[in-house]
Amino acid sequence: MQGQKNKLDKAVRLLTPKLAQSLYNMTDSVRYEINEIRLRNRKRLSAVVRGDEYYITLGGELTDDYNDAIPVSEEDIDYTYKTALRNTIYSFKREISLGYIITEGGNRVGFCGTAVTDDSGRNDTLKNISGISIRIAREAFGAADELINKLGLEDLKSVLILGPPSSGKTTLLRDLCRQIGMKKRISLIDEKNEISATFKSSAQNDVGNFTDVFDSYTKYYGILSAVKIMSPQLIICDEIGTRDDLEALDYAINSGVNIIATMHSRSIDDALKKPYMKELFSRNAFEYIVLLGTGNSLGRIISVRKIAGGKAHN
């Protein structure tokens, strides 16, 4: 609880005093259940709790009533944006182009607005910031216990973890890193810096003593570099799905490295049908496929199936 309190307190410090006070007015039992704080210009302050979004009143209560909630101004947005970037916007051009930054404590601040593109059509920067999401970093020690025990991950295996957004995939990966990384060499390909939450070259989250973090690498270059340079026994990465991702995973597999990865999917059958994934499954890239639940089953394993011959078997 103390670690979670510190992370939330650091997130609240990114808000203007007016908005911060509404969070401080909350009871602890409500405040520390918050997963995200959301600001939308000229709308109302809100919070995400276990996948559901509620407005926040000045008195610190969660409500469905828009009119009772505290308004968010352009000045509130500007303050949080600049504070997250430590008032040195030009030092974080890459982060701005990607639309998020990891702040002290490991919290992720994402922002949206008007994209300014370069000649190739890629986002070069953002202007007119209209919305901000502060995602509270959560270290759920023990979150991986069930999976480790069920699959015997003390002996390394390759596993694909599925679930829709906000189903606890990243939280599970983080604890897998922590536990397995105490005994085995892991290369963590942390493209979005959500797992390690590296801040000034130091991981804010415990990802294991034998874990090497490839912070903000693309999965393609991170995986290739890890195999060539760090000789990992296991590679862990989040949110696979592009052709480049899968080519890199194929390279790791052919090099004899086990892989634990996640992918957005609401069912195992849907994952088996996704483009490019059939190739990996047909090569037995993963030994097991795991599906996580949402809502009351948030972060819990609701299905485990063994993969053989490109098919999932009960």
C-alpha cells in the first residue's frame, strides 16, 4: 500500500492545486483504487477505477453526474502537460511525438491534441493539447503467482498472454519479470516503458535483479539487440502484433530463446486468426496461450490452452 500511495501522490502533484485538492479530499479506500486520472479540456475531471470511468466532485466523491463534477480548464491541461515534461518541452521531442512520457514514480502521462506531421506523415510534435491521461503505475507483487504455478514457469516456457485493454496484462508481465528475473537472465523489451518505468536510467519498478531493460526500443530492434548482445534465457515484451514484431520474435525463437509476450485480444480463437500470428503458431513459437478476464475477473486467468501444430488444445 505504501508504494501505491507514493505513486498516486506523485501523480496528484502533476495537477493544479484546485484539481489536486479533489483527490486529497477522497477517502483512502477510494483514492488508492484509482487506475487513471483523466483531464479533458472544458469537460469534467474523471478517474478510471477497475475499467469504469467516473466523474470526480470537488469534495472527492466519484459520481456519474456530469454537473456535480469539477470542471477542467485549458490552464489545468497546460499546467499538467508542462509539469509532466518538467517544463523543458524541447528536451522531450520524441516523447511528445509518441504522445506519452513516464514521470517520477513510474506513472505514464499520455496526451492528445493536434498532430504536427513531418514530410513522411509521421507525428513530429503535438499542439493544442486537449486531453491528458495519468495512468498510475501499479506493482502487484504476487500477480504472477497463479500463472507461474499453473505452468511451472520455474522451467522456462514460451507463453502468449491475451486480454482486452485494461485487463492487467502489463501488471502480470511486470511481476513475471520480477519473479523470474531473480533467477534467470531476462531481456525486457520495454517499448512504451510501462513495465520497468525507467526514469533517468533507473527502473522505478522492480523487474528482477537479472533483468536487462531495453527502454524505448522498438520490439524489432530491441529483440535483435538482446539476442546478439545480452544472451538472454527469456525475452519479455508487451503488445506484439505487427509484421516487424513477429519477424523479430521468429529470430529469437530460431536462436533458442524463450518468449513471454502479450497481445490485445478478447478470445483465444480471435488471436489464432490474427494476421501473421498463424505463422508463429504453426512454428510452435508459444507453448501456451493464456486469456485474462476483465471487470470482476480483472487480471485473473480465465483460460489456459496448450499450443501444438498451430492449434490451441484444452
